[in-house]
Amino acid sequence: MPVQLDFRPYSPSDREKCLGFLDANWPEYFAPNERRDYERFLDNDPAGYEICLLKGNPVGAYGLSSAENSSCILTWVLLDPDFQRMGIGSEMILRAIKKAGSAGKRRIEINASHLSAPFFDRFGAEILSETKHGWGPDMHRIEMEIILDWPSLRTDPSPLTLKHLPGLGQTFGTTEQADPVSKFK
């Protein structure tokens, strides 16, 4: 059964919940100094940042901001660890890809860590550069990009799945695990 997600723009009232997502994923996926960076990001009214909702409850957040060229930048993809490995993160990335394609963008820039880079690789992200300890001690920075070269991203009105991406025939948003919304029942 597909997971039904809703998205809405970030508002300042979401700040503590978003910081909770970061804290719940620290220190595994984020360097200690990144919390301060994320606080500043949230406090600057981040355009294009969205809250991911499951049954009306926030479970994650991500952002997509335009760059000056034909690119956009994927920012601060966070998911409550209780909801990881259920396809929700994949749905957030597919949403970002669809939004970027619909806006006529040709490229999504991603600043990942060595731990999150394999996740983005599943969506065709290519590594551009690697900086050891680039985010902090033992947290290596990996700059990546997804090239959007699929006309169907702008013209196909159906929900985007990985079958839209050449060579990646999977779809996400389904799980054989227990009901992911049981936490909210």
C-alpha cells in the first residue's frame, strides 16, 4: 500500500520540529557544527523549504531553491528516523526532481556527506567532488548533481516514480513493513 504524503511550505512554527529531525539524525549523519548552520537556514525564511506530512503529522523536511543558472539546489533533506526506510525520503527526492523539471531546470545540485551520498546515487546523482572532513571531523563533503534530461518530467502529469528515470525501474512509496502510520493511530 503506497504511503500517502502531503507537503506544505515551511513556517517559523515548524522550527523546533525541524531541529528535532536534525537532532534525531545526529551524530550519525550530521557533524556537530551543522546544527548552527541549520538554525541559521531556518531563521532566514527559506524559500522552497517544505514540510513532509504523514496523516497530517510532520515526519520530514526538504528544500529546493533556484540557482542563478538553469540549476536548483536541494537543501537540508531530513527525515524522522522512525520513518526512514519506508520510501518517504525517496518520495521527497522524486518530488524535488518533478518540481525542478516542471520549472525547466536542467540540474539539481546536492551537497551531501559520504553517508548520504549513496542514497542520492539511487536517483542518478553523480559525484562532482569530495572534501575530506568538509562538514566537520570525519564527516566528508560530497558535491553531487542530478542532470534532468527527461522531457517527461515537464509534460507527464502522472505521479513521478523511478520508472521515469532511465535505467531505474523501481517505484517507491510502498513498504512491506508494518503500517507506517501506526505511530499516529
